[in-house]
Amino acid sequence: MPTATEAAPSDSGPTLGAVVMGLGYIGLPTAAVIARAGIPTLGVDVNDHVVATVAEGRVHIEEVDLHGLVQGVTARGLLRAATAPEPADTFIIAVPTPFDADHRPDVRHVLAAARTIAPVLKKGDLVILESTSPVGTTEQVAATIAALRPDLSIPGRCSGAADLFIAYCPERVLPGRILIELIDNDRVIGGITPRCARRAMAFYRRFVRGACLTTAARAAEMVKLVENSYRDVNIAFANELSLIAEGMAIDVWEVIRLANRHPRVSILQPGPGVGGHCIAVDPWFLVAGDPVNSRLIRTAREVNDAKTDHVIGRALRLIERLPDTRVACLGLAFKPNIDDLRESPAVEIAAALARRFGERIALVEPHIDTLPAAFAGTGAALIDLDTALATCDALVVLVDHDLFRSVPLDERADKLVYDTRGLWPDQPKLSAWEALLARAA
């Protein structure tokens, strides 16, 4: 078996423009956008099905306009897919960074990707980490490559000019707008050295219209974590307000609407918790990095997780009082109008209800065709919205999809509705129903 050094390519042939490691919700759109800019790109994933799907010009995730773009760039030969990298000029790592049961960040996928590309790296190559990562991860990537490629001088680990350029540039996109925001949003580019940052900036300027702002790698890593922690803290304030208002029998959405008339107040909307692979995850990376000084960030995470538990408890108590009622949970995605179920509080809530009440629970999620594993063996069924309105007397609104928003009052006026999103302000309040049920009991 050849060593890493022996696997390094010679100068005898052309190389790809870019290799993107990971073809998930960020990696695939990123690879397609790079290819659209005329840069020959190879997308790499460990999942054979994903690779085969992309190689055929199809997509395995739902994102606005992504299928047409992937179809176009694969047809033109600008985007290919494989399970292993090939020599290229630029390597982008866009793999998952989950956390464990104790909320400690897990960067094994990132470091595995670094080990995978190490054998094909050559002098002058650029390596960019895009995965959301705890501070210091880019330096770990450099150390991993250095250990496998002693023939190459690595930035931050050598004197003088290095053979490679290594940088960190986090994605800052909104699901449903990824293809737009990959191009239009400003990019924060942190280099292991200033020279690395400048080289990475030159690459992004080939397809990014937003500003490209350079800094150090550790600062760029923290920027990404701070952005999502800021949002998490503000959502926690809204969720805490919703609990206080509920206890006082006050409409929290009216309170927020009126408070936001103040010129310096902009309160976010409460919900059943926080999901997705960013806001629900990234704050824990800061907490893990400095547990002593991240008290507010930790508390915000705990408030938002506790809101999900509160919704489960209230829904359980409500359904228990309605023994013959079929209940539809509206929405499973972590946010409106997408198919992404990662870290979704809606899934957690609906699964808890399904485990308790089985076939009495119906699930409406217009952006998926099959239920996730959390519902296996529960007896709960995936149905469409019209069927839910016709067959269910109670509705639990968990996601404010546009489809749900379009339901007029006359189709739901006789329903018992637990609205965790403030989707239908004209709906009779749940508290009034609960009072009637309490008197009847």
C-alpha cells in the first residue's frame, strides 16, 4: 500500500478545480454553486446512494432550485460525485459536526475528512473548513494533515512560506434560500495565517457577490458560533415570555406585537423549542469551550429545550381529557417550508404523543414522503392536510408552514387547536377549551 507521500500526485496532468467533502444540506449546494462558476468540481460523500443520486444529476434533499442547478452542472460535466477525493486545487470540508449526550462537540467527521484528502494534497493547494466547528478545529485539521504529510510544510507549523493554504469559512445560509445566500451573503474567512486568508478570499471571490472579510481562523470559528448563539438567546427570551404569559392567561403574541411598536424593541416569536443543526447545536460549542463564562448561553439553551418539554406536557394533558378524539400534529420540520428534520422540536413532540396515544395521532408534514425512525412502531400515520381537517377534531400546530397558514377559520373553527406558533390569531384560544374541559371533568 502506498504511503501518504507516495500517493501525492505528480505534475503530469491536469487536476480538478475543487473537491467538496460532504454532499449534505450545505456541501451539495456549495459544490453546485462552485461548479456553476465554471470550476470543475467533485463532490465526495461516504453514502453510496447520495453519490449515485448526484452523479445522475438528481438531489436527495429539498432546497429551492437545487435540482435544476445540479442537473445543469452535471450535464455540462462541471460536477461529478464519488466516494473518494481526487487531486484538485481547492478542498472544502463540509461534513457534520454533532455533539454527544453531554453536549460536547464531536469533530471526528471533520478530522476523518482531513485524513481522507491528505494523500492527494500537493504543494500550493488550498484547504477550507466550512463545517461549523468549535474554536481551534481548523488548527486540528492542519495538525492532522501535518502528521500524514511530513513532506509538506503546513501553515502555522513551519517557519517561512508554507506549502499549503488552510482556512476556515463558515456557511451563513438560511434553508430555503441557500443558493441565493451562498452567493449574496458576506463571507468571514479566517486563515491559519494572513496569507492563507488571502488565498481563500481569492477563491470565494470567484462566485460570491457579498463582501469577503478576512480574519484569523480562531476568530472566524467563533464568529459562526456567536451568530447562532445570539439568535438562540433572543429566542429563549421569547419562549420564556410565552411561559409567563400562559401562566397569566395573556396572549403572548399580542404582547410581543405591541411591545415591538417601541422603536428600540424587536422581540422574536416564541415556538415549541429550537431545532436545526445550527441554533440548537452551535451554542453548546461555546459552552464546551468555556463553561465558566458562558452562563447566559447555557441558560438560553436550557430554556429552549425546556419549552419543548413544556409543550409535550401540555399536549399530553389535553389529549388525555379527550379519550375518543383523533389529533393531527401539523408539521415535523424544524422551521417552515423545508424538509429538514434535524434536531426538530416538532419531531420530539409529535413522537412523544405518538408513543403515548398510538393510532389516535396523525402527522401532517407536506415536505416528506415517509416518517422518520422516531415514529416506528407507534401506529401514527402520515396524512395530508385535507384528510387531517376532515378526520381530526384536535390540531397541534408545531410548524408554521405556508400551507397551514392558508387554512381559513371556517375550516378549523370547530377544532380544538393547540397553536405553538401563533399561526392562527383568529382561532378560539386553547385556554378557553381547557377551562371547559376542566369544568366538565
